[in-house]
Amino acid sequence: MGEGAGGRSPLAPSPESHWQPPNIGSFSRRPISLREAKLDGKSQPLMKRLAILGSTGSIGQSALAVVAEHPQEFQVVGLAAGKNVGVLAAQIREFRPAWVSVQDEAAARELRETLGGFPRLEILTGREGAMAVASAPEADLVVSAMVGAVGLEPTLAAVEAGKTVALANKETLVAAGPLVMAAVAARGATLIPVDSEHSAIFQALEGQRREAVRRLWLTASGGPFWTWPAEKLAAATPAQALKHPNWAMGAKITIDSATMMNKALEVIEAGILFGLPVSRVEVFIHPQSIIHSLVEFVDGSVLAQLGWPDMRLPIAYALTYPRRLPLQGEPLDLGKVAQLTFERPDLERFPSLRLGYQAAEIGGTMPAVLNAANEMAVAAFLDGRLSFPGIPRVVEETMAAHSVLPLESLAQVLEVNDWARRHARTLIDRKAASATGF
Ligand SMILES: NC(=O)c1ccc[n+]([C@@H]2O[C@H](COP(=O)([O-])OP(=O)(O)OC[C@H]3O[C@@H](n4cnc5c(N)ncnc54)[C@H](OP(=O)(O)O)[C@@H]3O)[C@@H](O)[C@H]2O)c1
């Protein structure tokens, strides 16, 4: 990522230091907090108090599955969700949070009716509600797992409150990475990656010296269409795109995996989290999704993290870092995997990855535009209003129409996000109405 993009965090460590950015995970030198202090001469971690943003989603539910497996480790103090009232009500009954928020008043009314007055709790709504859950005074750690740029303000609220944030919501860092990292450092907050690729890199970097790193390698499954020719891609349907070969995830990220925009967002996310230009963040296709990512060092050594594709692993690591929790599940059996294969990405059939690198190199407000246009295009594809190749076309045309500015403030990011969404919607409407479609 170019300097203008803030691709290297302004607060990234000096080239001589260990891999211990003040703003991420802290690579095992973080002072032990009072809640983890020794009691009676023995190290007794107290329960970690969690707030989960996006609790009804794929990551939110996996996080709660980790909590349910280790009830002695965690207490859930806050849950924020959108409109899935049925799932949220069951979570409230099971985990008894003090803070709850939903997307709007209609969802709040429905939730009150579903809960039937039990347990008694105030239900917050909208942006303010999610921000209140994110900054709840009782929470030690906030899982940021809402989908899309709507997660930006609640994530920033958690950071502003000095929380440890287990970050799944990659759109936050893509849209406003340098601002988020500056706030992390200013508030003494901590970011720990949840994305499996970034968690793998985080794990491989532990204890390493910064100047020893040559490149980061992100792996990509290639999604459901990796082997499809361009002609067949032109007619790809939402149902086909939603069938990811390896991961069960929310709809938006599953479509992003099919276009490879997910990898583009992750390249930008990695540049910001680890303070490297994106020219040193490489991608290769690894259809088995067993190697979750790798770090290449200056001596040619490469360290990787492996495991079955199961988001409970990086989530649990983020929740208890630097400890590891035992998790139920089949141990990795490389004999069963038999083959690990690798290919170079194809930027012709999957132009979204190229657009991601371009947005990062241009920097400033451009990554926010890439992200916002993509959110609109994915929604239109899922609604049957845009073809599969139309997704990167809408993103590219929106980027081309944008006059890029240096990134300055949250208000500016929100404004640019709104502009890009409006512009993309106009393009989609025009194309949907035209005879040839898009
Ligand atoms: N799934 C994965 O394996 C995975 C892996 C790595 C990173 N991530 C990242 O993690 C994030 C979440 O992904 P996901 O797959 O868990 O998505 P998901 O299953 O679609 O869940 C999204 C969550 O966000 C909530 N939400 C959506 N709009 C909202 C709004 N306006 N206000 C409040 N809540 C809202 C949803 O609530 P309702 O459902 O109640 O409406 C749901 O709880 C994304 O940024 C994704 O890129 C996901």
C-alpha cells in the first residue's frame, strides 16, 4: 500500500524493533492485566467479559460456540445484532447479557415480544445501540463481527473505550485503517485479528524481529469458481456463488470469496495490521484451505499456520491470546488431506484482486470507495440485479469516478462511503435497465 493510503500504519514499529506493534496483539509483551493477575501465588485467569457485535452471524455464532465450550473462561456481557430476532432471543436466554442492541425499532419490538419480558433488559437500537454495546464498561474484549462498513463506528467505539478488539470485520480496516490504528494507539486499545489468514500471520510472527520479514503470503481457496472459464462465469448465479467449497460463512463474504474481492480486502487489511506496503503482501491459491497463510523471512525460511478450515480456531486464539484453549474437533490429519496444492491467482478472470491492490496503492479515500461499491454490487448480485462479472465492473467504474483525497476523519470516510454507495447504485440501476444488462 502506498504511504498515502496509510498502508504502513503511522504507528507501526520502527524497522529495528521486534514484531510488536503497539496496536496489534502485542506479541506477548503486553503487561498482564489485573484480571489475569496471580491469586494465592497461582496464575488464575478470571472470566473474560465479552461483547459480541454481529452475534447472530456466522462469526458471532462461532464465537458463542467457543464460549459455550468453555463457560468457565467467559462471561457474555453484550450482544449486538441486526434483525435475526429468533437467534438473538435464544442467545439472550442462554448467555444472559446485560447489554443488547438490534438494528432498528421494529426488531426491538419483535425481540421484546419474543422474550415475553424475560429476562428483563433494556433493548438498544441502531448505530448508537451497537456503539453502546461496543463500549459497555463491563466488557474486557469486543468481538467485532458485523458485516460491512456498518461495523466501522461500533468498532471505533470499542477502540475509543480502550478495549481489546478481536477483529473479524475487515471492512472497518479497509475503509478507515489508518484512522482506526491511530485511535488504537492513542487509546491503548489492542487489536487481535480473527480473519484466519491474519491470525495465521499473527501466530507465525510471534517472537520474530520486524526486519527479518521479507513478505507475507495470504492463501486463498479460489472459491467455488476457481476452475470455471470466463464464459461460464458470466452466467454464474447467486445460488452457485453461495456454495463455498471449504468454509460456511455469511452471504456477503461468500460472494466476496467467489469474486476474490475477499482476498483483495484481506491484502489491504494485512498491510494495515502488520505495517507493510501491499507490494510485500502476496496471494496464492490453495484450494484445500489447510495452510491459512505464511510469513517469508529474509533467510528464505517460511513459517505457516495449518489447521482444518474452522473459524473457531482463530476466534478462540483471539479470545484468549496469548493462551490457547483446547477445542473439540478432529485433529488435523495430513495423511487424510494427502495433497496440498498451490497456484498463482488469475487477475483476468478475477479482476477484484487487481482492484484491491490498485485501491491500496492509490490510498487515501480509495479503499473506502472500493469497499462501499463492492457492498452495493454484492447486494445487487444477490438480488438478481447484477451479473457476476458486473460486480468488479461496478467497483472499477465507481473507483474511476472518485476524486481521491487524503484520509482525514471518520466524518470524511462516512461521507465517501455514502457517495460511493450512491454512485454504485446509479450504475447498477442504469445497467439493470439497459437491454444488455451488466
Ligand atoms: N464468516 C467467516 O468465516 C468470516 C471469516 C473471516 C472474516 N469474516 C468477517 O466477519 C464479518 C462478519 O461475517 P459473517 O460471515 O459472520 O457475516 P454474517 O453471517 O452475514 O453476519 C453478519 C452479522 O452482522 C449483523 N448486522 C448486519 N447488518 C447490521 C446492522 N445494520 N446493524 C447491526 N447488526 C448488523 C447481522 O445481524 P442479523 O443477522 O441479526 O441481521 C449478523 O449478526 C465480515 O466482515 C466478514 O468479512 C467472516
